[in-house]
Amino acid sequence: MRTVFAHALSLAGHPAILTPVGAALAAASGDAPPDLTRTVVLAAGGIAAAAALFSLVQVRRGKWADADASQPEERSQLNLFLFPALALASAWAFWSGQPAALSTGLAIAAALVAAAVLTSRWLKLSLHVGFAVLVASLFWPDMFLVGIGLGFSCLIAWSRLYLARHDMADILAGGLAGALGGLVLQLLLVAP
């Protein structure tokens, strides 16, 4: 039963699922105009769909064992696909005059993936946990919703440890990267 629960949490906490859903909920829970919520959903969902499609193509071609990209080479390929996709999406959002929250959020997501690439020699930074903590920060300053998000992040961390996808150093590094990204996001968005 625990394994089924851990798999369900890991799936629900997958960055390709959690990020667009969390961003949409955060945009809808605040005073965001409907067009911002729609743009956030389309941008985050589009990146997530592209990553999922890339993963499925790699599995179908026999290059990857599964879409989880757990093997070092698979993870490297996925991250090297995601980083430029997120960076380009951020640049597009900035130059096309989209809201600063969108371009900044996409840039920070790219930075999280870059952190995973840059630290891959020493650890397997948990992007599940990193993105979960980053998504929790989107609900600032509503501490109740931030707390729910951080609680969910802890459950995701447990699932990744239980399923032996990461060790504690990977989880802590992911959580720290997500918290740093969330802090930067909030500082940039409330700056005058």
C-alpha cells in the first residue's frame, strides 16, 4: 500500500504536472486577471507537454527505460532539453510583453534545471522537490496556502526517498534550490 501511495505522490508531484497546476491555482487564488491565469496555464502546460512528449519519444525509440528519466544519461538528456526550452520561453515572455511574473517564473524554472545540470557530477538534485517548493512559494503571502504547499513538498520528498529515486542530499539540495528560486521570484516581483 505504501508503494502505491508513494508512486501516486511522485506522479502528482512530477514537475510537468505540479508546475502548471500549481501556477494556475496560484494565479487564480490571487487578484490575477483571467488572461494572466490563462497565459500561465498555456506557458507552463506547453513546456510540460513538450517535456512529456520528448520523454515518451525517447522511451518509444528505446533510448530510455521509462519516462521517469531516472538513469543519469536519461536525466542529462531531459535536462539539456528542458533548460533551453524554459530559457527560450522566458525570453519570449519578456520580449513579447507578457506579465513579469511569467517571464521571471520561467527564468527561475530554467535556473532550477541548470542547477541540476551543474551539480549532476556530485548529486542527483531532486527537481520534484525543487519545483514543489518553488510552486509553494507562488502562494506568498498567504501563509496557509504556502504551508499546504510545503507540506505537499515534504510528502513528495518522502515518496522520492521511499522509491529510492534520491538520497537525502538530493532531496535537501532540491528543496534548497526551490526555496532559493521562490525567494528570488518573490523579491523580483515585489521590487519597485
